[in-house]
Amino acid sequence: MSTIRLGPVTRIEGHLDVEITVDSDGYIQEAASSGTMFRGFEAMLQGRDPLDAVHYTQRICGVCPISHGMAASMGLEAAFGAVAPDNGRIVRNLVLGANFLMSHILHFYHLAALDYIDTTGIIDITPWIPRYTTPDMLKGSDAVPFVQHYVEALAIRRKAHQMGAIYGGKMPCSPIFVPGGCTQPVTSENISQFRSLLTGIRSFISDVMIPDVLAVAGVFPDYATIGQGCGNLLAYGVFDLDSSGTDRLLARGRYTNGSLSDVDPGLITEYVKYSWYTPASGGANPSEGVTTPDPDKTGAYSWLKAPRYDRIVHETGPLARMWVNGDYTNGISVIDRLAARALEARKVGDAMNGWLDKLVPGAPVYHRALSPEDGTGVGLTEAPRGALGHWVRIHDSEIASYQVVTPTNWNASPRDDDDQMGPIEQALIGTPVADITQPIEVLRVIHSFDPCLACSVHMVSPAGDAKRFVVNV
Ligand code: NFE
Ligand code: MG
């Protein structure tokens, strides 16, 4: 048996350490996933004007800020009793869609692709080195197109941000989100500017990205069974198609123990037995959640809490969304996560083109809404990486409590109070590792989830203050 710790895991957002134990046959027997930073956004929000939540929470993460702006707006809308007019709803969807496309292209080319290609002799400078290079990687002339597309994808991501900024005002963090709609008027000019950028991005997704993902799938067939994980999938749904919030481009639902069912937010609990928070153990629905750090807690090994649905471990992300919506049910694995993400990018891009036709220049984008003195709200939506929820309680017109549960909270969670491993931990168990000095298989599994730790522990710890933990819990 050998135990190694990868920390920090690179080509993800934020600080994740993973510790694995590999047996003498080369298979992973133990895995622990540790979020190594505490951030404390939830504590920062207490006592502030409820409207601040839309802007503060977008600073949780530069990769998926729009999702936080959306979840905060939706949570406040529930508390304010506000409903956005159609134009406002569609504009918000378009800005969120722009962020999804930017993030999915970022993930495949700039975070995941280097797990599958060896650029030695093609390009030997950062960001292509230093990294693992293993004999199974695409190399030479097979790798050249990926290097070209890596560079092209940078320009496409810039276009996606330019597109989002047409309605978002700026990207990454957008000031236009507000409970009751948005503050950006619709004109025929901004519709055509948006469409022109969208057309180029959709072509890149269809003509370059999807073929590249399928090429990786063809060369790495073992990864269609590696990294299966817990097998349960959760999606809150996203891109409301009407003002009632029931018809969505990607539906709300879950796939638990082999069957599809509805989602009852009351059954979501965050456990803390192995997380650096008080109390010692136990769980709470986020509506009653607290975030009280306890960095010296015995037995804990992560700054992530462990969210569970009805005490059951669930994975979230593009595969969960596409599965629940019936768009993709091939399997649950490393390759299936990459494939579902690319196909979702095409689906969202196509839908955005249709939404532009539904905008009405000059029609209202905002219905005025004011904060109640006391109230509660939940905003459930989707970030590029999966199900995102914001829970707010307002008292005396100030935020009394704010809880954020992000997709990576679900996927990179530590063990829960029932000692069940989180989805990434489970996906690592049984993964073969050919060369423990270059454990590329571990990165392929972790990267397939596209983890973002900045989102999940929401504080910057002073340099050198990383916590060590013992894996055999
Ligand atoms: Ni920082 Fe985030 C997304 C959210 S992550 S990237 O997508 O919410 O778990
Ligand atoms: Mg939280």
C-alpha cells in the first residue's frame, strides 16, 4: 500500500487536496477530498442590506459569478414576492448562458485536455509544463490540433465574456441582476450584437469542441467505466422558460438508486462531522444552517460541509442536468461527464439563439420590488458545475442569515455523519493507477467533475496555514 497526497490539485479553481491509498495491484482503496481554505462569505453577509447579496455573492468566484447573481436574485424574489417580466427573465438567462458557455469551454480545453495530450516537442512552455506525461496520452501529430484548439478556445472564451457583457454590463461579475428582473434595456442593436458573437461561439462548440471531446472518448475507452462514483444525480434545473418557474430548459429532478424523482429542498441537509465547523456532528437544512469555523476540530479534514439529499450522496453537474432532462443517459463515468458537458454547451447555445427572438425591444426588464422587514427565500438554480442554492432570512430589513450550497460542495464533499464518502471520493475508489509517481488517472477522475473550491468554501486563509488531516477516518 502507498499513500500519496496531491495538493494542491492543479487546473481546478481553488484549493483542493486529495489523499489516496493505492494497493499493491495498483488500485485506489482509500480516498479523501479536502477543501483547504475557509472564506466566510456567509458570515460577511449578516447584517447587510438584502440587495447586497446579489453583488457580494458574485465575488465568491470569478468563474461562475452569474450563477450566484441569479441564485441571490431568485432567493430575494421569493422573499420580496417579486416576479421578473419576460424581457428581464430572458436577459438574465442570456447572461447566465454566456457564463455557462465560457465555463464549459474553459473546462475542456484549459483544465481537462492536458490530462489526455502530451505536448512534448510541440510546445514546451507554460502553461503546458510542468505536468504529468504518461505513455497513454495523445502525442505528436495527434496532439497538435488540441494545442491549436487550446489557443483558439482562449479567444472564444473572450467572445463569450464580450457577449455576456452586452447585457451583463461587464463580465465576470455583472451589476445588472436585481430582484424583480434586471437593469439592462433591450434594443434591436444589442440583440444583433449578441447574436453575432453567439453564432461564432456555437460554431466552435459544434465544429471543434464536440469532435475533440468525442476523439478523447474514442482514444480512452477505459474511462467510460472509470470514475463512476455514487451513481445518484441531482439537478435543481435552470433557464426558466416562463414566469411561473416550472418550465425550464433543463428540468429539476434527481436520479436516485436508479429512478427519477422530484426534488424537495426540505430534504437537503449539510453535515459537518468531518468538516472544520461546529457543532461536532449533525446536520441542518441550509434554511437553518450556520457557518462557525472550528479549525482545530478533531477528526475533521475539510472546509467543505457535506450536503446530502435525504441522507443520500448525490453528484451534481452537467451530466446530472442532461440525465434528469432525458438528453443524455449513456452512463456515469469520466467520459460521460466530459461528453454531457460538451453536449449541454451546444444545447444551451442553441436555446440562447431562440431566446433572442423572444426579446421585445423597449419592453420592461424590471418590476419594482422592495424588501420586506421580515421574510425568507430560497434561490435554486444551476451553475456550470451543478446545482446551486442560496438560502436567505431577512429580519428588520437586514440579512439575518445567508447560506450558500454550491455544486462542488456536493461533489467534493468529505464524509458525512453516516461515514459515506462524497462523490469524488467514491469515484476515485477502484481507479487503477499505473505509476504512482505520475497519478494522471486521479486527475482525470477529479477533473471530470470540474471542481471549484473557491465556490465551495466561499475565505482566504493566510499563506502556509493549510490543514493536515489523517485519511483513515
Ligand atoms: Ni467557482 Fe461555482 C460553479 C458555483 S462551483 S465555479 O459552476 O456555484 O461549485
Ligand atoms: Mg455554504
